[in-house]
Amino acid sequence: MISRTTLDVRYVETDAMGIVHHSNFLHWMEVARTDFMKDGGKSYKDFESKGLRLVVIGVDVIYRGSARYGDCINIETDLTKIHARGATFFYRILVSDRLIATGHTEHLVTNTNGKSVSMPSEWLEYLQQIRSPQHD
Amino acid sequence: MISRTTLDVRYVETDAMGIVHHSNFLHWMEVARTDFMKDGGKSYKDFESKGLRLVVIGVDVIYRGSARYGDCINIETDLTKIHARGATFFYRILVSDRLIATGHTEHLVTNTNGKSVSMPSEWLEYLQQIRSPQHD
Amino acid sequence: MISRTTLDVRYVETDAMGIVHHSNFLHWMEVARTDFMKDGGKSYKDFESKGLRLVVIGVDVIYRGSARYGDCINIETDLTKIHARGATFFYRILVSDRLIATGHTEHLVTNTNGKSVSMPSEWLEYLQQIRSPQHD
Amino acid sequence: MISRTTLDVRYVETDAMGIVHHSNFLHWMEVARTDFMKDGGKSYKDFESKGLRLVVIGVDVIYRGSARYGDCINIETDLTKIHARGATFFYRILVSDRLIATGHTEHLVTNTNGKSVSMPSEWLEYLQQIRSPQHD
């Protein structure tokens, strides 16, 4: 299963080059990650309510094109790695069917004090279940 | 006493009009407020460490000009109202000596649960002391 | 006619108080303004393609409550003043049916050089037509 | 030569985890890049005034720690690759002497229409000259 997110470019997301500032792609990837986690019925808000956090420990983005105010953004999200202590997401960002960026975010599971912990098995199974079968 | 803050426009703060997006003026006013509170030796971080928050309950800004990437921003900050349960700050934002905006932020003192409380008398006296005498 | 906008709080919009930072309300009001202008078939992007800009010259917001990650935001937008050289929008921001903020943005019509100009009569008539009849 | 940038964490940069949101590291790296380019007497603003842009085509960041409101951030910046059509910057981000992140941004030189072009030799020589000699 691949999660799909749609959002409209906000004016504030553009910069003086007339295109979306590259940092906003990280905001969109976060929205896409929220949608991915919600697709099977649980949510990142539930995850946080257990005293857990999915802290970002790495990001990479390759920009292949640009987006402008008025564009509608589509994001395809999948979980490429998942284990009890962390996860890696992969994103494809498109304007219509034109690919403008691909990227990853790598995450560590922590408690509210930032200490690395394991997520409960129900959450690990949930995330294993909702990601694309190609990774099994 | 009026507090003075200097900062450089960041590229990310500009938008597709080629000028700084109006929402960033609120970020700058917040930096200026941090500097104002620090000017007499205490800081907003100390305020928060007492379990207190200075929550924003109102803002107004009049934009009289624009700022661009490369501009150096000067902000003059003063506290126009102060009482145990709240405060109002006033800001003048300039590019060199050209006034580009004036604004106010109104604040409520709360605890970490968002409940309105009084600030300790030492903080009230500190803030009364560091603001411009013209308001007494 | 009152325009309605729905959006989900993004994690990046929260701050260390655990609630949405007040500056993001200006981003949401901008999204709501975009939606308002689109409701009758034209768009702000069309407006810009005529060499026109609707520059923000004033904002005010009264914050009556807070929003958190996971909240769904509803915004009701109307145009309270409209003339050839400018416009004023009014916004009501809600979490479900709980009002958390009201605000205005005041705008000047300019060309791409920032000079005040009149909007074409077709645009003036369009905006007069799509706003709520209570203002007539 | 390595360029050094100092900046204070802004409250708006924090999120509900109580730490700086990971996307803001890209804003800081941009400020650091601006400072790096200015260190020898030219500036990115001058670069843009020639009709050139240094578009971001790739970013990667490894987060090794976190920053909080009140922290002072130090950034060390260097140019690890430079040729007429592009450049790669490397950044070390510290809170005092604690390393919290390292990252790269990769850039393409374009004209204002986004077409890949070569930078003038005076700019290429300038950038070659101000970077650390270890890369030669």
C-alpha cells in the first residue's frame, strides 16, 4: 500500500525566485507521513499519546523540478524500513504527474525525554502491515 | 529605555512578490520581544522556567513599506502596558531609517496549562523597570 | 456568500508551548483568502497574471483559544470592504465549532512595482458579487 | 577558510516536542551560505543582480542532537565542490561545542528562467579563493 497526499501550494511557501522554497518540501513530507500513518486507522497523534516520539535523525531530498503558487502537489509515501526502534520513509513529490522531488526521512523512536526506546509490538505490526508489500 | 534589535532578512522569508512575506514580521517582533526582556538581565527563558507563559492574545501590524533579501532590519521595542496578568508590546520596524511597519502584540500570563495567572512581583517590577519611562 | 476552508494542523506549525504558533494564523488566513477568491471561478493566480498584486497593508488578529496537532481547522472568510484600489477581508477561525480567532487583513491593489493602481472593473464586480450580501 | 555563523534559536522555530523543528536547519544552512559568500567581499545578492541563481538541487542532513529556545547556534560552512555550473556546501551545526547536525546542499547555477548556465569566471575564482584550501 502506498499512501497518497494532495495539497495546494501556499503563497507563503514561495520565495523571491518565484518558486517554492526547498525547505517546504520537508513540511510536505511531514504531512504525507501523518497521512501514511493514518491510512490504517491509527495516527501519529495516538503514537504521541503513548509517550512516544518519532524523531527525525536524517533527511535527504533530490530536487528535480520546481513548484509554484497555484500548483497542486501530490505525494506518494511508503515506509522502506521499519523495526522496533526506528523507521525510514520514502517520498515521491509530483505536480500533476511531473516528478519534482524524491526524498527520505529516517526516524528514531524515543520517549518524551529523547531517549531511544522500542515501540510497542502492536505499533510495529501496524506499520509493517500498512506499508507496501514490495518491501517484505 | 527602548530595546533595539538588528537582524538580516533571510532568503526563506521572501515570497514570490520578491519581498518579505508579511507573516515574518510576527517572527521578528518575537525576536525583538526576547531581546527586550533580556535587556535588564532576565530572559523569557527564565520566565518559562518558572512555569509561566506569555501567550499572544492579540496582534496588529500596519505595513508601511517592504523589505527585501539583503536588507538589514532594525526593530525598536517598548512595553506600553504591563500588569500582573498581562502586557502589551509596541514595535517599530525599520530598514535603515525607513519605517516599514508598526505593530502591537498583547499577551496574557498563563501557567503551562493555559490558565490565566499573575506573574510574581519580582517579574512585574523587572518589566516595569526596563520599559521606557514615558509610560509611567 | 461566505467561503469555507478546512485544513489540518501541521506538526511544524506547533511550538514549544504545544500549541500552534500565532504567526501560522496569518498563513491560514492567506489560504482562506485564496479559497474565497476561487469560489466564483476566478483565482488570485489569475489576478497576478494581469500584473496585479493584492499587497497586505494591515493585519489584526484576536486569539480566543488555541489549536493543537491533530486538530482540524475551519475558516469562514468574507470580504467586508471592496473598492477598486483595495479590499478588507474578515476571518473566523474555528476548531470544530469552537471559535479560536477572528481577524482582518487589509489590502492594497498594486502593480508588480508596488505602485497603487485600480483593479479592472471585471475584477471589482467579481469580488463585489461573491461577497456576502449583508455588506451591500 | 571556513566561514562561521552565529544565531539564536527563535521561539517560532521550536515545535511541540519542545525542540527546534528539523526543517529550520535548512533555513540556518541558508543563512550560513549567505555569510560564507559574503566573507570575501561579494554577496549572494550581487550574484542575483547578475541574473544568476544558485538553485538547491539536493540536501542531506544528519541530526545528531537537538536545539532548544535560548540556545545559541554556531555554524561552520565550507564549499566542498565548485565548478562553473554548480557547487556543494558542507555545514557543521553546533550548540556551543556540541555538534547537533552535519549536512550538505548541492546547487545548480541557473538564469532567472531556471536554465542551467555557467557562472562568470570572476565569480568562479572568487568562490575557489574563499573556500578552505584543504579541498584544492
